[in-house]
Amino acid sequence: MKPLSRRQFILAAATGLCSVSTGHARWSIFGEDASLKSDIQGTIFKNDAPASPWKWSKIAYYYKRMENGAVMCTLCPNRCRLSPGDRSVCRSRVNLKGKLFTLAYGNACSANIDPIEKKPLYHFMPSTTAFSIAAAGCNFRCLNCQNWEISQVRPEDVHHLDLFPEQVVQEAVKNECSTIAYTYSEPTTFYEYMIDTARIAHANGLKNVWISNGYINTEPLLALCRVLDGANVNIKTISDDIYRRLNGGRLKPVLDTFVTLHRQGVYFEMTHLVVPGYGDSDETVQRMCGWILEHLGPDHPLHFLRFFPSYRLNRLAPTPVNTLFRFRELAITEGIRYVYLGNIPGHEGNHTFCHECKKLLVERQGYRIAVFRIVDGRCRYCQTPIPGIWPLVQPDG
Ligand SMILES: [Zn+2]
């Protein structure tokens, strides 16, 4: 990553979000304690757009023109209002002469072949691989971001892989991946790149999965749903206050996303990272499960992930494993049928048990499937349908 220029530094400092990596040194201007108490909603970057479009620019699919050459991006709930020369909160959209451009089209900063289980997606094409891409940018400001080197920077500041949609699909086919995953950073910020790639992927018999914070407006989400086969969306908390303080977003639009995915029949799983001190109480988990059961039903798998110190919360301790064990039991007791624990190797929370007869159906060792007892989407023992997108052929194991 390039060092920030003086102007960029001032802009970043103005947002209260300046945390810069220069080699191995890392520092934060305002200190972590101050930031933890404030609302960390991102702000737009005034006069930070490049002078003209570049190779990876494309006119944005969702925006409104305003007076005096201003535009409003209508892709996500941030609804950035940008004057000519301004850059969006997510850093990947700019107003150039009265038009909104994405700077991330075909501009992948990361591309890997991952097990689908790594997303995590446990009930979706097990034992297959996903060609996984990201471009720089995020519409959130999570204090605990794992991927801040690519999520909290501009598309100009990362390594460019130069993978346009057709090339992404070619690479996925060449590497025998069943699925393309839009992941790592926040794929909503590279929406045009994602949806164009997804359409070509479908035409070539590949599936698409969206790994997201769910912070997107309903209209672009409905268009995306038509090319999605699966998703894993974070439910970071059930508290609007914590969304503001930990993530720099709001709760309601994320809940709306879950409801839209559910109504559109998109298969999805949910991930809840348990950050110590940010709503990690039994009462919060019960409320979260209550909302899920009321609005989405019991069948969408829920993953509790263990927090490890990262980014601006690098002084916090990891989530105690007993907390995760307790939350899993609580969620199962509340009525969620498939509840998993991430980042805890060897625990039964890695495995799938039939919600009806309780027998072990899928045993996972890391990302590898050791035992698989689902036949034609049903429990091998009691024939209960198991929610998910299951393969026609038996996975290894
Ligand atoms: Zn069964």
C-alpha cells in the first residue's frame, strides 16, 4: 500500500479513521479509546477523485443526479451525496463531471481459490472450491476489520490484478471451481463488477455467492438476487447502537437485507462474530435468535465466530471459548436448527447434526469433509430434508 499523501492524510484524519500501515509500524491518531466511544460513521472524501476515469472505471448502475453537478449514490444506505471531484465513503466511487463512476471494475486486488467451507458456507456445495475475488473498498468502518488493508483503502492504493468479468469466469473454469465468491472486502462496493461477472458465470454454468455485511439498498439487492445462488451475510449484532459504535453502520438496512434474501428464495447462512464487550450477552443472543426465528425461520444456518485481536481492537482478548459454547447451546435451545462455531477446531460445533433425529450427518476437519451422510438433500437415517444446496454427487468422505 502506498503511503498517504499529505492531502489524503488530512482527509483521513478528518474522519477520525486514520490508521496507517507503513512497513511494520502502525499507529492511530486519535487513539483507540476515544474511537471506541464515538459514532464511527464514515464520511465522504472531498476533492479526492482522480482527474479523469481510468482503465477500471465504469459508470455506476445506481445513482441520482442532483443540482449543480452533484450526484447521490443509491447503492447502499450511506447514500453518499457527492459534488464533482468527491469520493464516496466506501472510497471506490467518485463524481467525475456530474457522473458517478466506480473505480473498481475489473480491478481485483485479491483472487484466490478457497474451499467453500471457508466463506463460511456449510450447506452449500460441500467440498467444492470457490474462485474468490475482492476489490478495494468498504461502506463500513468496523473497528475489528480483518481485511482492513484492502477494505479501508482506495482502489488506486492496492495491487491491481486486472481481472475483468470474462477473465474471472475463465479463471474459475480453468481451475475447476464450481462457484465464484465475491468476498474479503465488501463486494457491494464493487457491485457493477460483481453483477456483470455473476451474469457471465451463470451463462457458463457456475454459481455465485455473496459474502457481505448486508449493507445495500433493496433495489440493487433485488437485481443481485437474480444471479445469486448463495450468500453468507454478517449479523454483527441486533443493536443499532453497536452497529454505530463498532461498524459505522445501522441495523435496520441489514435486517431488511435478510428479509429480502429470504423472500427472494436465495439460500443464505448468517455469521455473527462475537466481539467481547460489544453485545456479547445471553440476552443479546436470545434477542438476535428471536428476530431470526420470527422473520427468517429456523432453517438458515448460523455461525458464531471467535474474535481474535485485530485492527483497532488489537488490545481486546479473544472471545472466551466458553462464551461461544454457551451461545451455541442458547441458539439451539431458542430453535435455530443449524448452529456452528468457527475458529474452534475439533469441537462438535464444526459438524452438522440432523435437526430431526440428531444424528451426525457431516463431520468437518477444518475445511475438509470427513463424513457425509446426506443423500439427495435428505438425512440418510430419517429422510428429513436438510436445508441447503447439496451436490448430486457424494463429496469426498
Ligand atoms: Zn435425521
